[in-house]
Amino acid sequence: MADSMEGLKRTHYCGEVLTPGETVTVGGFVDTVRDKGGIIFIVLRDRTGVVQLTFNETTDKAVFEKAASCHSEYVLMAKGEVRERESINEKIATGRVEIFVDDLRILAKAQTPPFEIVDNTNTNEELRLKYRYLDLRRKKLQDNIIKRSKIAKVARDYFAENGFIEIETPMMIKSTPEGARDYLVPSRVHPGKFYALPQSPQIYKQLTMVAGFDRYIQLARCFRDEDLRADRQPEFTQIDLEMSFVDVDDIMEITEGFIKREFKEVMGIDIPTPLPRLKYTDAINRYGSDKPDTRFGMEITDISDVVKSCGFGVFTSAIESGGSVRAITAKNAAAVLTRKEIDKLTEYVKGIGAKGLAYVRWIDDVPSCSFGKFMAEGELEAVLNAAGAEKGDVVLIVADKTSTVLSSLGALRLKVAKQLDIIPEGQFNFLWITEFPFFEWNEETQHWDAMHHPFTMPMDECLQYLDSAPEKVYAKAYDLVLNGTELSSGSIRITDYELQQKMFESLGLTDEEIEVKFGFLVDAYKYGAPPHGGMGIGLDRLAMIMCGADSLRDVTAFPKVQNASELMSSCPAAVDKESLDILGIEVTKTEE
């Protein structure tokens, strides 16, 4: 039988026991037990830290024997006097004190855990996720979850102070095209019909603007049925906001104030504002990415003009076909990027679409060059000058159609930077990416597709090109990037009814499709909609970076793994036939 708490009430958290002479009552999990014969030390742990409980020959015999029976992860409450420790432990906040216990209650016994609950664990993640409730007892994960909670609180406080109204939007909505697959919920009342879980509250938050709530905020749960990765979960939270009577600068300004507040209150770091901005085209050309990590250099250089007449056919044919030749220069990397390592990088870029990788490795007086025998006198020197290379550097070059060149070098830039360990820790580089293309060309369908949701406003000066030159149309859209991770996307919305219809038509939607998918929003605009825009900031990703975590799983209490299952509860799971019959659903294919 477990002991009762009767007569005891917790007065302090373990990590807050600091003052000698006080009588305190604490509760928590047993971290470690050291039985020295005539003296027993129990380290008790809760979410604030640990404190040492002490029992010796002067302790009541029944209390001493109870302490001797304790093991790791037992749940205890203990009352006693705080005393100064003889052996000080400076590694913990309570390392100068201990509690000399006179009342001990064992509230719950525990079996031996399947793994040791320590921060620097070697236990594989699959086992830890199966017993996630035990894994969450580790201080590192608890600190992450607590910091995430503080980030959410600061968000609510900041936006409330700036006149935003928190509005909850529905979790079961109509399925509309958002870019990823919906999670569908069958309706019992309407057989054969389905709700969708929201990929974002996009349409509803725009309708709050039509309704006259000029500043909306919500910590919104969102769901997307897409492949998982380290910074993606099938369900996630975004700090969702929308504002009326604003333009791009207004939304950026309020967001920058939020970022500044978050980092100051949560981490004590001053983020200088305004944040830098970079046009989409410039970001792609310089970094090969629309979410560049600017904590290090190694920018992409276009060397097409330098090599367009050289003797190396790979370069010249790429340029003649309308492509380009571009390079990144890894400074002082020749010793690390050996020929063997460069061969590995070559296989890497081939795996992401490039035909190959040319290089210059300048470790000796005469550079080693994979294409040197094709170059006339002075041509290699011109390449090195164009690439800004010096002795000790490695130049990596890709020649192909420009989109392939840029994407390959963008990915290679990150891979090489990690290999060279030149990405600084503890640095937070924010960047706005602006003026995104409105359309992107789809090679498969030979059609211009929208890069954004269909309510995104084109830039005013681009409206004239909607029909005649889609490639010249840019959007009033913007992303906020932090250390190479996309934190948020946003845009100014179309509110003009005629322009919205024109945008639907330019995307190839028929009147029937418009009515079925977006009819209620289009109807709302007929009754007057103020100009508005907004964005959704990924709370999970923000927390991941602020916690220095490698994965969203480290800042999510109960995450999914790569196949979108939750190992702890074995979710998703089969449902009995009776439940399916009620919904009018028949399963024709099951997972083996």
C-alpha cells in the first residue's frame, strides 16, 4: 500500500530549496539513492531541479528504514529542516544545502525503468518514444517543454498588448486545396461526407477581417498529411495573425516587435531590428535557397562569363543550352576536403539532381583541378579570381540548367559548412525573404502554377502582366527565416472581388470549382472586405531553434515519428467494424 499525503502539503519545489534553517516539504521522483550504511542520501527530482534528502543515525528508525527501501523513480514526499551541506556541489543550484528528513512518504513505487533517465542518454530514440512519459522526465526535455510554454505565453501577452483579439477557428472544416493532403474526418450525421482538419486557419482568419475584427491572433493547431522530417510534424502549432488596413511593412514591424520581445524575455538576448530583408531572386542567386542560413558566407558566384569560351565542354555546353556555371568557395578547406571527400560530395550532388561536380583544390603552389587539362593558359586563373579563391581554398562548381545549379550548390553549401564546422553556435540570424514570384512553371503540366494560396495579392506594378507575362508577376508575400529554417510565411490578401475572380481564372479554375471550393469566401467579399494581410509563425520551429534542439520531437511532448505514427500509444490503430459501419466506411486495404 502506498503512503498517504495526509498532513503534508508541498511548500517548495526541489530546485528552490536554498535557505538553511527553514522547514520545507518537497515532492518528486527519486533520482539516485546512495546508502552508506549509517547514512542515506536520496536525490529527489522535480521539474525545477534536484535536492538532496539526508537520513542518518539520528533519524527516526521507521523513516530511515523507509528511505533504505527506496529505488529510482519512486514518488516521494519529504518534510524536514534545510541544513548546510558538508560537501558542496557547485554543479546544482541546491548544492550548498540538504534536507534532513523527519517525515517521509512513499506515494508510489516504480519498476526498474527500461532505460536510465539521464540527459546524456545512449538509449535509442525509438525505445524512448515508446516510453515517452519516462523520457519526458529527463531535465533536458522538461526544460525544452517549459521554454516552449514560456514562448507561447510571451506571444499571447505581446499580441494582446498590441490590440490583437484571440479567436478560435474550427478544427473540423471544409476540405480546400492548401498545398498538402488533408486529414479527413468522416461524418456520421452526413454519410459519405467528410470534414478536414485545418492545414491552417487561412480562410477563417480572413473572414475575421471581413467580420470587423481588425487584429486576430490564435495559437492554432494545424494538420498536414505530408512526409515528416526533423523540422516537420503532421500536427503542429502556429502563431497565426491577421491585420486589417495594413501593408507589408506594418505586418513586418509588428512581427519584428514580437521576435524582439520573445528573445529578450525568454533568452535575455537583444535581437537588433529592423531585421534584414532580401528579395527572393537575390536569395536564390546568392544562396541557392529561399531560406538561406546567413550565419556563414560561402555564397554562390556566377562564373559563366569567365568560362563561356573555355575549352571545357561541360561548361560551354551548359551555357549554350541556356544554363549557367556557378561555384562556391570553401575557404581554408583544402586540408579537410581531400580528393576522397570531394568524390563523396560529387555523389551527393548527383543524388539531388546535378550531373556532376567540378573542383579546384588549391593545396600546393599549383592548384589541383578536375578540368585543368581542358583549360588554356590564364583560364584557370580567371576562374580562381572570379571565385575569390586563394591558396588553401577549394572551389566547387556545377554546370547545368540554372535552377539545378542553384539548388545543388545551395544544398552543397550547407553540407560543406557542417563538414567544416564553420556554422557558429548561439547565433540567431533572422532574414525576411520578400517579393516571391507569383507563379512557377510546371514542367509536367506545361502550365503556370500558383506558388502561394490563391488569395495572395500580386504587387501593384505587376498586375498588368497577369495575362501576358506570368513570369513577371511578383507577390506581396514574405517569409521570415531564422538560421536557415523557414519560421513563417505570409502575404497581403486579395480583397477585390473582381481581381479575386481573375486570379482564380488565371489558375485555371472554372466557375463551378470556384463555387465548390471557395464560394463562401468569395460571397463574403461581395459585402465589403478591408485590405488585410497576415502570417503564421511556426511555434514548434521557433521553440526548436531557441532550445538548440535538433528536431521538433525535442520540443513536442508527444511527437510522431517519420511514418506519422506515435509509438507510445500505437497510433494510428485499426477501428472495429461496428464503428466503421456507423460511418458507412469499408476498409479495402490494410497495412500489412
